[in-house]
Amino acid sequence: MPTPAQIKKIHALQGALKLDDDTYRATLSGYGVKTSTRLSIAKADELIADLEDKAVAAGVWEKRTNVKRRLGDDPQTSKIQGLWASLHKAGKVESNNAKALSAYVKRMSGKDALKWCSTYEKGRIIEALKAWLER
């Protein structure tokens, strides 16, 4: 099932392209579904990319990248990565790779990736890493 943000974007693209209901349903049938809520997350991403390409080509949509949401641009994320590297140097964690950090983030916040953590959750992770480093 697609995320609410994906559904919102699909419908925004549908409106920008001025797709009537029949055309929209025909597009969805190409993905093997009748409604956008029946798509998988991966298929929703494919549909969004397809609709975006069509909308950009038609001149009714502008692709934008959300720079603040990229993983390395957030100061808290940078701090967490730095603390994780310090823990590795101190020999307190075995691996300094992103997979190991993601596993730790999952245990601490329940989120699959650091980019989905709130500011509060990142703050908790930072404090936990600092306490771990001091031990």
C-alpha cells in the first residue's frame, strides 16, 4: 500500500496532467490495479516517476529535489554518523558501515532509516551514542 505522501503526489500529478477518470484508470491498469491505493510502494514510485516524466515533458510540472531531506545535510544526522565513527574507532562497535548504523537506529527508534526519524528521535539517538562513548 502506498504512503499517504505518494497518493497525494499521484493525485497532484493527475490534476497537473488534467487526466480524466478513464485515462487515469487506464494508466493504473498498466500497473495491474484499479485504484492507486492498491499499488505497492515500489509500483507507486514507478507510477510517480512515469507521471512526473509526462508532466515535465508537457511543461506542467517541475521536478524538485528536497535538499533538506537528503541524509547528509541534516546536522543531527552528521552528528550521529560522527559519533558512530568514534564508537568504531574506540572499538565499541564492530562495523562503521551504514548497515550497522541503520540496525542501531532501528533498535532505538523503530524506524528503518535515519532519514525517517524525527528531530526528537535523533536527539535521543545522539544522547544514547554519547553515553555509550563515555562508558
